[in-house]
Amino acid sequence: MAKNTLTVTDNRTGKQYEIPVADGTIKAIDLRQIRTSESDFGLMTYDPAFMNTASCRSAITYIDGERGILRYRGYPIEQLAERSNFLEVAYLLIYGELPAKAQYDAWAADITHHTMIHENIKKLMDGFHYNAHPMGMLVSTIGALSTFYTDARNVRDPESRRLQIHRLIAKVPTIAAFAFRHSVGHPYIYPDNSLGYAANFMSMLWKMVETRYEANPVLVRALDVLFILHADHEQNCSTNSMRAIGSSDADPYSAAAGAAAALWGPLHGGANEAVLRMLDEIGTKDRVPGFIRAVKEGHGKLMGFGHRVYKNYDPRARTIKRLAEEVFEVTGRNPKLDIALELERIALQDDYFVSRKLYPNVDFYSGLIYQAMKFPVDMFPVLFCIPRMSGWLAQWDEMLRDKDQKIARPRQIYTGNGERDYKGMEERGG
Ligand code: CMC
């Protein structure tokens, strides 16, 4: 009968070891027993960038990258994008089940009533330079929240965690909108509790002298769907940062600021911004073949293409491509769409991209929608951060409840000098 074990022969010593296999993995710590001598530390794995290492057990998000499948708590992303709303999805990610009506109402009320920020946070934001990047303002201000909610340090208390989760999901759109208003020199707009999550965000962004900001319902729904699609994506760079920082029992504001900083990079959440800059650089459809040629020759990347996990069409990109058509009916067609479609058409026929399984990812079309909705390019990573906060918090909470987890502390292979004696400056030469 087949056994769920792996037999390893160490050819250095001729010894054999039987290592348990569970969930398609072996425990790296089980390799430690494999030694050449008593003083040997034991075998480790070397896995820069976590290419083949599961860092946790998680019941939140499932991805099958080969088949292009994404599910939150078992629900296909396509169904959630079609039928749910962002606040319901955030509840699902955090609590594991879709809410009953009373649970949803209580949750929506809790989030709505935490949307205000302390006046001193507003003053803090006033201190940013007039041309500060909104993502930089967001990262810093999320971190600064920890100085206002000192109770948040009590991370082992589930009640305290619940309160910080409400605060963070509620306040991130307010801070994001204030960052935008600051960058355009307009007065901050306070939250309107009579509006839904996305509509309130749009009001804080764009309300001027009118008493109530009425956003176009198609655009409100489009933004809400984009929030659903970006809410979680299992163990990516920013989520891993959230878990790693949180594993020291740091408060969630500090951990979320670190996660947001990780998200900002152009290889992660900053890619949607990079896509738009790339489309600007290409300029016209007829220059697409030349651009693709340059990428293949090693001059830059086709931004918005490729993914560490998806080796198929990113299911979020498919939904966003459809959503773009609905948005463009309201806003008018973004002329860069033609360049993007041409890039996709050529790349998907080109052996370079096909053989490497490089397909459009979530960021390829989202920027076109954001731009059509009049968001400046600098705001794109901010728009990613707002919904991803719910995913980070679900992952952080799961990590703190997981008995397997400890403070994150990878090993290294030391490649530096052996021991040597200190020399005074006069002995060191030139
Ligand atoms: N354009 C051209 N070549 C690419 C691209 C691209 N966008 N992505 C990967 N490659 C090539 C890469 O050069 C390598 O080629 P070779 O085998 O000849 O060296 C091969 O494909 C494998 O790539 P990799 O760098 O080993 O893949 P990775 O898993 O380390 O990187 C990635 C994944 C997303 C960082 C990368 O595909 C990339 O930089 N894409 C562009 C940036 C982007 O769109 N990022 C958004 C990711 S989705 C949103 C999110 O989750 O944050």
C-alpha cells in the first residue's frame, strides 16, 4: 500500500530517512535531522522569494494558477463580482461565511461609523509636501494611526482585533480620499454615512460645493466590483509582509503600513500605474510591434503581464476587461484601450510570451478604467490598497489564531568572511 512518506538517501553518509508527507508538503524542519556529523547544524532548504515554500495554512483564498481559478472562502471570484458587494466580501474574508441580513447590517453600520478620522490625522496629512505621492501619504498615515489607537497593541485580544479591523477597513478610504484632495489642493470632504462604501469614497474624492455628491451608479458599481476583485490574493508580497510584521505581535496599523509599502512597488500593486505609463510611452497602436520586440530583447517588461502564480489568464483580468466596456459607455472610450488590446493580441500569439505562460494580469486593464473615471495615475496603487486592507486583516487575524505560527524568522546561508581580527584605521592601508 502507498505510504504518505518520502524516503531520502543522504549520499554523503549513506543514511536513509523517512519523512512524512501531508497536504503535498514535507516540513522543512524534518530535514534538520539529516546531518553529516553530530556538530552539523542539519539540512535546510534554500528558497529565495519563496518559490516553493508554503509559509502557512490558510482557509481564506484559493488559487489554481494553472487553470486560472480564484475563490474567496470557496466562492468563485466571478460569482462574487457578479452578485455580491465589497462590504459583504470583506465580511466573508474575515469571518469565513457570507453574512445573514442582520449580520450584514450590523457589519455595514460598524464600518460606516468608523469612517471619520481624528482631526489631528488631518493636520498630520496637511504637513505633506504639495506634490507628495498619495500612496506615500497613505502608507505613512496608516502607520500613524497606531499612535491614535494605542489599544491596538493588544493583538492577542480578539475583541480588540475586531475593533481595529473595523477601524482600518472604514478609515482607509477616508485617508485615501484626503491624500487625493491634498494633492490637488482641495479641502477635505468628510464621510457621508448615508452612502455605501464605494459611493462614500467617491463623494470624499469629488464633492465640491453641492450639498450631496451623486455618483453615477454604473461607476459606483464598477468601483465596488474592482474592490471585490482586489480584496485578497493569498500569500503575495504585501500579504506576506502583513503576516511577517504581525508575527512579532506588532499592532495592525504598523503591520498594514508595511503591507501597503510592499504593495506600492511596480512589480506588485504599482503595476497598474506602470501599465498606464507604458501605454503612454508606446503612444500609438502602430508602435506596439516595436515595443514587443524591445521587451523580447530584454529592454523592460510588458507591464500588466505575467504572474508568479497564474500561468493562465488571470480570472480578474477577464472580469475587468468586461467591466471596462460598461464604464466606457458612461465615460467614453479610453483611447489607450486600443493600444492595450493590440498588445494583448500580439503577445498572446508570440512564442516568447506563450512559452513563458505570460498572460494579462489584474493590472493590465484596471488602470484604463481608473483613468476613464478620472483618477490620476498616482492614485492607482491607492485604489488597490483600499480593498486589499480587508484581505490583509483576514490573513493577519488567521495568523494570530494559528497555533503553528511563531515570529517569522527565515534562515540564511552565510557567504561572508570567516572570523578575522579588527585592525585600527592606521593599519588598514588605502
Ligand atoms: N514581460 C516580459 N517578460 C516577462 C514578464 C513581463 N511582464 N514577466 C515575466 N517575464 C519573463 C521573465 O523575464 C522570465 O524570462 P526568462 O525565463 O527568459 O528569464 C520569465 O518570464 C519568468 O519570469 P519571472 O521574473 O521568473 O517570474 P516571477 O514569477 O518572478 O515574476 C512578476 C512575476 C509578476 C513579478 C513578473 O511577471 C512581472 O514583473 N510582471 C510585470 C509586472 C506586473 O504586471 N506585476 C503585477 C502582478 S499582478 C498584481 C499583483 O498581484 O500585485
